[in-house]
Amino acid sequence: MAGSAPAIVGPLPAGADQVLSRLTALGSDAVLVLDSARNVIWASANAPALLAGPQVGEGVLEQPPLPAGSLLSQLLDDPRAADVVGKVLATGAIARGELRQNDWRRVLKAVAAPLDLSDGSRRVILILTDITPERRLTRAHQELIANLSHDLRTPLASLRLMAETLTGEARDDPAATQLFATRIAAEAERLHALVAGILDLSRLEAGAERAQIGKVDLWEVASKAVEGLRPQARERHLTLTLRGTSTTALADPARLERALSNVLDNGLKFTSSPGSVTVTVGESTGHPTVSVRDTGSGIPASQLPRIFDRFYTGDRSRSGRSSGLGLTIAKQAVELQGGEIKVRSAPGQGTLVRIVLPHP
């Protein structure tokens, strides 16, 4: 923040040098200086963008300076901001709080400290730090625990019950033995897929694996992914189609197949019979592209920004048994290859996922 011009400068009294030196030392996301009536008399240059909300804070639009003399209540939605500042004014002690801004789309950590001036007046320095990503990650971890508890409890309970049946009443029944052995294998495979997904994500995020980039025929990769998911499509009575032409791209074939399989698996889960999932290979906007379009339920606009978040599953009642790792792994795998993954969707209109890769 040092060297940046303040967004507003009000009539700072004697002691301004002390204020500015503290602001420079703090190096926080945004800083406000308020008088005893909770009017803003000084604001750091980045304060307007932080207070405006995520849709502007991304840097797409530049915010005008804060009006001199703005009331704190006009800038921060959460009434707890006034409580934090009030504690400082009342006690002279440092106060802290967590605030919700812009209808909870942004979470701010607030720290307020007193600034006692030589004339006996008191000002308050309010430091605001954007902790939205940290809180979002915390929610994702909470969702992970809940999802894993659900995903693990069901197959483990089934395995236990079937094992007890095989060693008990069905011990001498060949037909029952075959039936339960098949179900045990299916549940074990589900558990294996869950653990493999967690390990894949851990390796990707840790950078423990390097992509083996080379010339790849997207049609061949897509064919392998489609054939691998045909049994699931038949089981759900869905049509799975591959279209397009042979197209060459720079990619890691194994990682690309895994990413595409995750996207296909997600499309099949969210599509009801009679429905279809179509994979198209070709070029789009001059780049090699693999697209997956389904006729499923679609994704509400409020959920679109989070679909690639770790462990996010949206509506569990529609997603079934899912830990929310598939699309996260797909996105990271595609980006590791220098590609990009995009999604377009709307409720009742299905979903289009497009994987765009570099030319060789």
C-alpha cells in the first residue's frame, strides 16, 4: 500500500504522520480512518474496490473514490462493523470482528485500533482484509467431511451386511453367494474410485506429477473415454454419442482421457432417462476442442461459479453419490496441459462443457 494515493483525504488533524506511518506498516488490504461519529476521513486507495463487491473487485471496473465524510454504515452492510468501531471508541482497546459484505458474497476480517491525538480527540483505524477465499475453502472442507461421511458410510455398511450374510445364512447357497460377491465387488470399486479421486487431487495440487505433453489425436482420446463410460450410460438408459473428426492437439493423453471421463461421468449423473450426452471433437474459435453436451437438469446461475471448487457437489439430492472431486480434477488436469475448460448451463437446458487445448 505504500506509495499509493488515498481514495479520499479529509481534514486529518495533527498526528497525520502517525496515521500514515501506521498505514504503511500495516500493509493491509484496505484501511479506513474514522472520527468519533464514525465518519470516514481517510481511506486507502484500494478501499473502494474492496467495499464494492466481488463483481467489481476483480478489476474489471474501476471504482470512484469514496465520498469524503461517508458514514461507515453507508459503506459496510454488516451492522457489526459499527460494533467493532464502537468498542474502540468506548474502551480504547483493539477490537476485531468478521463482517459480511454485499449480501454475503464477500467476507471481511475487521481489526480496529485507537488513534489518540494530541488535542485529546480520538480517531479509529479500521483495517479490512478480504478472507472470502479462506471462508469458501472452509465451507468446502466442511462439505467434504459431510460428503465423505455419506459416501463412505453407505458402501461400508453394505459390505459389512453382505459379508455377514455370506458367512451366515447364505453360506451354503451358491446363487446368493454369487449375488453378494458381485455386489461386494461393486461397492469395493466405488470405494476405490473415491480414494483414487482424493489421491489424484492431492497429487495435482501438490505439483507431484508432470504432464507428458505431445501431439495427441483428440478423437482417439475421446473414443477411449466414451467407451469406458458406455456401461454407465446403458445402465442409466441414456444415449452416449461421439461426433466430429480427427483433430490434433498438444496434450497429455492419459490426463486428458481422465479429465474427459470425469466430465462425462458428471454429465451422465445429472441426466435423466430418456436423455443424451454428446461428445464432439473438432475445432472451436481456432483451437482444438472437445465438447460434452448433456440434456440434463442444468446448473443454476448461483452455482456456476463454484462447480470447479474442491468438494463442491451442489444439490446432493440430484448429484447422488459424489464427493465433488471429478470436475475439480478435470479442471486442474486440463490447465496443467496448457488448456482451458469452460461451462455454459441453465436450469432445464442441460450443460455444455468445452475443453480447449493448444495447437501442436
